[in-house]
Amino acid sequence: MPGNSFGQMLKITTFGESHGEALGVVIDGMPGNLLVNIEDLKKELKRRAPGQHKVHTARKEDDLPEILSGVFEGKTLGTPISVIVRNTNQKSEDYSKLKDQYRPGHADRTTTQKYGIRDYRGGGRASGRETLARVIGGYFAGLIIPNISVYAYIEQIGPYKLKNHPQDHKVDRGEIGIPDPSLTKEVITFLEDCKTKGESAGGIVSVSILNCPSGLGEPVFDKLKADLAKAMLSLPACTGFGLGEGFGFANLLGSEISSQSHFFGGMEGGISNGEQIHFKLAFKAPSTVGENAKEGRHDPCVLPRVVPVVEAMAKLVISDHFLRQNSYVPFLP
Amino acid sequence: MPGNSFGQMLKITTFGESHGEALGVVIDGMPGNLLVNIEDLKKELKRRAPGQHKVHTARKEDDLPEILSGVFEGKTLGTPISVIVRNTNQKSEDYSKLKDQYRPGHADRTTTQKYGIRDYRGGGRASGRETLARVIGGYFAGLIIPNISVYAYIEQIGPYKLKNHPQDHKVDRGEIGIPDPSLTKEVITFLEDCKTKGESAGGIVSVSILNCPSGLGEPVFDKLKADLAKAMLSLPACTGFGLGEGFGFANLLGSEISSQSHFFGGMEGGISNGEQIHFKLAFKAPSTVGENAKEGRHDPCVLPRVVPVVEAMAKLVISDHFLRQNSYVPFLP
Amino acid sequence: MPGNSFGQMLKITTFGESHGEALGVVIDGMPGNLLVNIEDLKKELKRRAPGQHKVHTARKEDDLPEILSGVFEGKTLGTPISVIVRNTNQKSEDYSKLKDQYRPGHADRTTTQKYGIRDYRGGGRASGRETLARVIGGYFAGLIIPNISVYAYIEQIGPYKLKNHPQDHKVDRGEIGIPDPSLTKEVITFLEDCKTKGESAGGIVSVSILNCPSGLGEPVFDKLKADLAKAMLSLPACTGFGLGEGFGFANLLGSEISSQSHFFGGMEGGISNGEQIHFKLAFKAPSTVGENAKEGRHDPCVLPRVVPVVEAMAKLVISDHFLRQNSYVPFLP
Amino acid sequence: MPGNSFGQMLKITTFGESHGEALGVVIDGMPGNLLVNIEDLKKELKRRAPGQHKVHTARKEDDLPEILSGVFEGKTLGTPISVIVRNTNQKSEDYSKLKDQYRPGHADRTTTQKYGIRDYRGGGRASGRETLARVIGGYFAGLIIPNISVYAYIEQIGPYKLKNHPQDHKVDRGEIGIPDPSLTKEVITFLEDCKTKGESAGGIVSVSILNCPSGLGEPVFDKLKADLAKAMLSLPACTGFGLGEGFGFANLLGSEISSQSHFFGGMEGGISNGEQIHFKLAFKAPSTVGENAKEGRHDPCVLPRVVPVVEAMAKLVISDHFLRQNSYVPFLP
């Protein structure tokens, strides 16, 4: 079973190697008649793009999305939407020295073990570059659920932790996704320092979802929390998912949590209860360190660029379950 | 899209309400000719059964599995295996008072919001009782991958934490799943105390998988970590998943992790690398507390009974990916 | 990929060998709150049951459906409905002589080639007996689309052909599914004669669907005609599917068909257009002939018993597409 | 559930409107290390292309496939292969007059009923042009099963019927897919005449598959015949599928067929038995007739161009089932 599709009613299929011709996505299951704004899509892609700040990889990518199908006269047709982004950074350089290099913590070795072949010019499908296809998918998913607000922010990078969590979705997340200007400054200095030293850092992303209707999620395997966990753990470098208090629940007694519904993370029995959904994600530091990491194209930390990707994946999960539940709404008493 | 099936090549579909006629599972995609030992299956079910220890719910269930199909003369046929377990604890008591009671933290309210109806006699599909169907599925999944060893254990319940993690899969996990006799005693006393007080506790389960071949998992959405996360978060009360160091990665620099492959949790790029797979799971305390919780049928903590369920889900994920990868093995150079 | 499930939003999974403990079905994706009438279900099963007429196999089966889940207080819960039917005809006789017999035209040999093992006591999963699980599924599917009428009838058995096709769905189809009393008589005599001689016959079934809303079916692979064709060709002995004029279209010029929409079979571009859907199915004569066929349990012709199965499969397809389209209805202008 | 994907282990997802930017396909589930020959792919596309003969639409399309992903250094990577073909025939002409025209027998009206919107410049997804994406998919599917030979040919167009069926797959099918030079001439004359008159014709295609291994197909819903039927009925204008004798079985007694295995069409119980697979397909005459049909871009008959598409769909089905069965082969005794 190939693993390049995600979703049931709203399904994205992504394709493309990091150093191939193009990356792309097919979004199948979109309703018709939704207004498409290409500038909004570009804005989302720009949030994920490298080179937004000097802590980011210096590689300049012109991530220009080209819509090949499914949109006509500015509206969705209900047919599959295909969007591609050309890889403009392919160099004529000699990649052959990379042919037999398996970078630890990357998919180089395991890809070869799996397929017996790999595109050794880069990370192939395992590259973070694949996530731009998810951002495109997330933009279209958002058109289905315009009233639902998804907001992700960084709450920790390396030793730097956010003290006050934002109370609503209007709080500015600054240059790198941290809703605190002074912490942002400290983290940027820290990351610049990492870059100089060939060091890298991990961290934690928080996600809040407002206005999600109740009843989304299926009671057994396709619980909303289960599908969100899969969505997030499918991201490169993501190593942890926690709903509500997450691992903090290990230290809480039943009497402490039973009457405070905010602890439930917006779900009961894995089905949305209409309250705020919140969960956290852990990301590990990039495995590339030392001299290699000092080269321009390596990020010392994935979190600043991962924030819009996390939001995209959340929108894809919620939209999918929204469409799934739609089928049964006419039968509700 | 209904959500009662899990897996691609090896797929289980579970059915049954906690207070209905029976619970059951259909396991589709089993190879033929595998030897089935009903006693081994019963042993697995017994590990999950209530009443194993006095900290467990006193409700005595005779979880007798009946194989209805797919097994002939002690061997799998390759056809769907269906196993049911009758619910023998249905009482003739008056459940009508429960009709309009929505227990916080349970699926009572959200189920009604979703379907407009629910079986108010118990937790319905959201009941922990559903997990016995998963244990049955896990038993059969294990027949496909007999060389792979899956071992889960409790590393924390409430304030009690395991100090020394077991070094192999032979370490006895005692009565309640803790590989440390003295900690076991303390925890039992703690849980008995919880029961007396109408209190409840959460905790953390660790999972180790040995001898998993490399190459399992798909590079993008169906990463092994993603499918494991979904499997585990689909369990009632599970609130967190962490691969390798999990959320601990937030505090580790790249230089600390890049050269120590054990940190990767047995995967690179989401594909198994042939090393030990390890991950952790958080479970919250049961929401039922106070006077209600003092009644016999409520567990003060789900962890002791969840250990075999976690192992079953892990086997289902690994077996499924094993069969998926099988298709491509003949094409490897 | 296991092949024992059918449908997307409404999905049935069937299980059970013809000579095993039980046959059964899990119906996943049912809306909640639909009234279930067990007597109606039994009526449908009785239409398919053997022994309705002396041309049928003499084997008396008590096909008593037992609902194990998904129905509470006479209503669907929205959870998976599981129904089993015990096999009561298992005999203590010696089946070992059948162990190495591969009956031509049956799945005996191919099942062994596929799985390396088979339940040699009968046809296993390939037995016509499996279709009773489909009839159960069809009954529940029908609850979703109560306004849609599905009506199948026999238009040919061996050399006997129906002259006047019924004009509506009220026409009585008599004992064996033929809407013509005198033809019914002739065919019964013919089939009795076949039985006596150890001969068997095939034929053609016509299906008419009224009140199907427009817009069902997906434009490319999941066209309504494609899913209906798959549903029908998945029936044992079914060898042909023809939409509208079917193979008769080969002899019609564009000018003859373009202005007569009834030729289109109720679909344009594979999507229902709101008109009557009609298609035809070919079934071959049972491969068991000669002395073996004279034994009681062999039908000389599958068509009389296949009529309710065909209707069930059609209802499953239509209901599934109805639920699929439901998701998008709120987005229609 | 979107309907633009086909297959389980080998899955194609097609996209693109006939008058949009491009058509394309994502082929997911390809094994790695298979040699790709772009010239062979172009040859297949050319067989389907218009303008091969003057009975074909005069519209000249330059169907140049561009591989965007999944192929590296001439070999498959095991990752999704994406191929697009630009639509070069988009004209700057005024399509607005077509906006409210619903051509009978086309998907114009039903698409609008389904989505509330359509790309009125052409047939959108329902256009025969979509089938070029299938041909691309079929080319890659063929790489998986190089020893299996799929051969389709026309056996009837309008009143012209093939008398002698080809005995092997080497027989030349001439300009339009008919393995008989003199019949080819007659049919060309007939079709030219149709074109002049604004008339159109349907017909029958036969398909033969050699060297298919036994054991492909699943015993219940995913029978090989069922998946082939779905594949073929998903083609525009396809109205009938017949396995082996197809509807001819209605006139054959059991004694006539039971001993002649060629009648079974290469399957028993829906599973391939290692013998020649053969089936027939009916296609209806294009609905466009009269003055409109005299315009260059309309084919008077779809059959000549449909032959390679039918072969592609057959290869996709067989390859998919081949990969599915691969998973279980290591468990065979």
C-alpha cells in the first residue's frame, strides 16, 4: 500500500523528490463553488519558505504554485485540484559523492533498504521540502471550514520556553512563530549562534483550534485525536504528540481533571465537543551538525518553518472529518 | 467514512457495544496456513480482563472468544477471521436513569451529538471493553511476525516512577505490568487507596519492539511512527505519544543526538532501521471519581489492563507494514 | 489487500465459510436513528433461502439472523451493525474424500493456489451461501434510501425469454422471480427437468431502479455504472453486466440513441440523472452437472435465488453513493 | 469520497479537465528499480491520440508526457510517479455560448447537478481526454508484470463483425485495432461515411490476457472479474462487460460449459486459474450527431482510440492484484 495519500473524504496525494523536477499535490474531494485566492495560497507558502529570516536556510526557493486543474474562473470545480511547484534550485553540481553517504537520522539508509534505490541528490520524499505540498493542501482544506480557526505557535526552542500562552488567535507570532517579542529576540540570537557553531535545536509547538463543531471524529480508530496524531507524526522530525495536558496527565489525579473540561483538549471519547481543541507537538533537532550544518542550506531548527505546516495538517484533518460527518447530519433528529 | 476498521493489508474491523449482545472483530488479510492456538489467545485476553487483581474492577467477565470463521483444522484459511465474545454481564437492572446523564470526560455527550442516539447502558463503542477486540486482532497479527517481539510496561502511575528500565523482554512485569517488584507493591497500595477514596490516576507506558526488520513504514504519511501514533491515540484515555525521547527531544541539541542512533527510536525518516523501536504513551486518569468511582466496576487506573492492548495495537501496525513491504521485496536488487 | 469489504461511506465486511460455524456481516457507516424491523430482514433472507420451491436445493437452512451490535431499542445506533447466521447444516459426515477434489468452474483449485489451504467441506468463501451476508447488508442499506425502489426480475432462463417487461415495480414476480405467470410455469417445468437430468441452466436478470436522485456517482473511476458493475460481477456465476442496452448498443447508431434518454440507463457520464436506472446481468449455469447435480443440495439454476441478492447489492451501491454525495450537498448553490 | 483514484497497492490518481491547463496522473505503489523508457510511453500515448487516421478527430494534440517525479536516472524510485500532459488545444475562442448547453448523453447536466458548477468549455473530467492519464498509468503498470501480455482488439463496429478471432497476440491490428485487413477497410469506409453524415457508431472490444499467474483476485468482492468490470465500466461510453461467453452464457447449459475450461474466461471463483483471461466490452455510439458531429473534433466512433486505454486499465488491475498477492506468497507452503 502506497503511503502518499492522506484523508478519506478530503484526500491529498503528494509527489515529488526534493531535487526532482517538481513537487506537487492532488487534492481530491473538494466541494465545488469555493472561491480560490491564489495570493492567499502564496502567503501560506511564503510562511513555510526558507530565507524568511537569517536563521533560516539561505537557499532561495521561488515556490511558485501552478494550479493545473480543479479551479475554473476562480472557483473550485469539485474535481481534483492539482498544484505543482517547480524545483528551481537544482544545480548542475556533482552529486555523485553523496551516492553512498547515509546521513544518520535521515532516511537515506532506510530508503535504500526499502526500495533498493534512492535519489541521492537530496532527501527525496523524506525532505522537509515535501511539506510545501501539505501547505497547499491545507490552504484548500481551509476553504471548506472558513469559520474554524487553527493557530499554532512555538512554545519552546532549545532551552527557551514561552511563559505566557496567547489567549486568542490574534496574538502576533512575530518573525519565527513565537507569540512573545522578547523571547523571539532571544531565540533568534540562540539560533544564529547554533548556526555559527554547526549546532541544532528542537522544541515544542502548541496548536489551538477554535470554533470546531461538536461531533467530529469517529468513536473507535478514527478518533479525532488519533487522526491528528497521525497527521503530525507524519511530519519530518516530529517525535511527540500530546492532547490537552498530554504527558502531563501522568501527574494529574482524576479529581484534578474530571471537572475541568479544558483539560480534555476539546474532545471526549475522541469526538470533538465544541470546545477549544489544543495539543502539543515535539520536534527533534536536525541531525545534521558540525561542519556540514554550517552550510547555508541547513536550518538549525525546523520549528519556525513548521508552524504553517502544522496548521495545514490540522486543517486537513478537521475538514476531512467535517465532510465525513456531513453525510450523517441529515439523519440527525 | 466509518471509523471502525484499522490497517491496510491486515485490517481489523471491530464491532459491539459494551452492554450489547457481543463484542467482536473481523480480521481480514491474514495469510493462510498459520497455526492458531486458542489457549494462547485466551491468555492474551486474560491479561486484559478485569478482576485480575483487586485494584481492578470487580466486574467478572467471562471473555470467552468464539471463532466463527477463517480457521479450519487449527490453521488460518486466508479468509476473514471473525471472533466474538458474548457480553455476559448484561443485567436486567434499570438503566433508564442513565439515559440523560452525560458523564464528563466520557463520550456520552459527544456520541449523542454525533449520532443523535446512544446506548446509554454503558460507554457503547467508547468503552474500554471495545479493546478486547483489539487484543484478539493483535493475537492473530502476532502469528504473521513470530520473530518480532513487542514488550510494553508501565513506567509511571501517578507519582510512582520506574527507576531502572528493563534491559530485555524477559523481565517479569509482575501482576500489573511494572517490571519492578517493589514498585509494584507501592503502586498496588496506592491504587487500592485511590479506589477507597474514589480517586483515580494516570501514567506512562513504555513500548519496546525487537527484531523488527528494516524498511517498514512508508516515507510520507504512512510513516511507521505516524501509524503507531494513530494506533495508540485511538485507545481510550491515551493522551500522548512520544517516539524515542519524545518530548524530551525539545531539550536536546543536535550534537547530543546525532551520533546516538538509539535516540531515533528505531526509525529514520519514519522507516524502521532494524534497531530497537521504542516509544512512550501517556494515559490520563479515569474521569469517574468520587462516590461513583467507589463502585466495583470502575478501575482507578487504566494502565494495568492497557498493557496487552498496547502490545496488540503495535503488532497490528507492524504486521500490516510487514505485509505491505512484502509486496515489493521481490523487486529489491 | 483483503477483499472482503465493499463500499466507502457505507461499508460491509462479510465473513464465514459455507461449512464453518457461521456467516456474518459487519455494516459500518449506518446513520443512527433508523428503525429496524427484524421481520422485514427475515423476509429478505427467506427470498434468498433454498427450499422455497422444489427446483431449489432441498437443503433446509434455518437462516436465522442474530444482530450482535449496532441496534438498540429497535433503532440503529450509528455504530457498526453485526449480524450473524449460524450454519446449521454442518453434518458429521466424512468430508475427507473431498479434500483433493477440485470441481471445475468452482474456486476449489484457485483458492488452494492462492492460500495454500482451503476448507474442503464446501465452497468456503466462494459458496453462494456467502450471499446471505450481502442480503443482510442490503436490508440495512435500504433503510438509508427508503424512497428509492430497486426491482430485479428474471428475463431469461435457458431458452425461455420474457416477452413483456413489467412497466412498474408492483408487478408480481411469482415464485421464482419471473413477472409472467405462464412463463413461470414453463421455466419451473424446465428446471425440474434439468434437475432430473443432472443438467443446469443460466440466464439473464434485469434490474430497474426508480426515484434515484440525480448527482450520484463520481465522474471518473467511481462512476455509478462502474460500482454497480463491480458489485454485480462480484456475485458468484455472474458473467455479464450491461447498462441500458448494454451489448445491444453495438448495433445502434448514434442517431438512434441520442434523443432517447431512456437508452442511457439513468446515467450520463456515469452520474445518475434522476431517471430510471436499468441494467442487465448474465449468469452462467452451475458447473456441477451429471450425477452429482442430481443430489438434493444442488440448484439447477442460480437465478431464482439471486434476485434478492442483486437487489441487495444495488441498494448497497446506491446508499453508499447517496451518503458520499450528502457530504457535498451543503455546498451546492 | 472522491472517485479519482483506482487501485489498492498500485494506485493511480488522475486529474485535469479537458480544457484546463494539463491532464495528469500520480502513480503510487510502483516498486523501485524498474527501467523506464519514455519512448515506449510516448508510443502508447500515440496509439490513443487523435488524428492517427482521418476517421479520428482532426484536433491535433501534442500529447507530450512530462515526468515530474518518481523516476531518477531512468529508473523508478518506488516513490509516486507524476506525469503531466499540457493541454495545447485551448483556444482563445468564446466558449460562453456553451455555458448553458447540456448535451444529451454527456455529463454536462449531471456534473452541474452534482457540483453546482462545471467547466463548460468541454467535457471536463468526463471527457475522453481524461483517458490519456490512464494510458500513462497502464504503461507503468506494465513494467511490474512484463511477462503478462494484454491484447485488445475490435470485434465489431456498427454492423461490421470480425469473423476470425486472432489466435495469438502477434496478429497485427492494423490502423484502427481490427485484426483483419479487409474488415479494417470496410470499417474505415463506414466510419468516413458516418463522419460525413454526422452519424456515429458503437461496437465491441475483445480482450485477451496471456501468462497471468494463478491466484490473482480476492474471493469475495475484489474478484478479478469484478475489478476488471469496474475498470472497464469506468471508461466513457462503455456500457457492457462480459467475462468469457458473457451474456452468451444465458443460452448455454451446464453440460455444455462444465468441461470446457476456456469458457471460464481464465478465472474460477473470480480468481485467475493460470489460463487465458478473456472478456468483451460494449461501447455505445457517441451521443453527438447531426451538424455538430460533422465538425472536426468529434470522433464518429470511440473504439479505435479506446483499444490502448482498455489495455492500460487491464494492466492496472492485474498489476495491482499481482502486488496484493505478492504479500502472501512467502506464506504459501
